[in-house]
Amino acid sequence: MKKITSAVMVLILALGLGAIGCSRGFVGGAAVGAAGTGAAYEYQKHKQMKRLEDDFESGRISKDEYLKRKKQISQGSLIY
């Protein structure tokens, strides 16, 4: 998951750098788009973490499962 995230970020940066000579407006739009994509990705991770915490607190999953899934979520996130 982390490799995919890194590859996507490299691709976004490469496209942004390639567009610098085209238009300043495009570069600004690309930066806003990249920031929006990153925010949406982190929001999805936040929702997953909240759902995981709810499952653990209600007893639907064990502590071992909780810790395993929490580690998986945090590996692909900048916040968690």
C-alpha cells in the first residue's frame, strides 16, 4: 500500500514539474488537485480508523485483530 502511495505521489510531482512551462494557472490547479487528493485519501484512512475503533469497542474484533488492522491503516497514512 505504501509503495502504491509513493508511486502516485511521484507521478503527481512528475506531471506537475512537466507542466511548469505550460501555464502558471495549470500548475496552481495541479497543486490544488494534488492537495485535494491527499486530503481525500487521509479522510478515507480516518473513516477506516474510526470504524476499526468502533468494532473493537463493541467487541466485534479481538485486541490482536485491532492492533493488526491499525498497523495496516497507519502504514499508508501520514497522520496515523
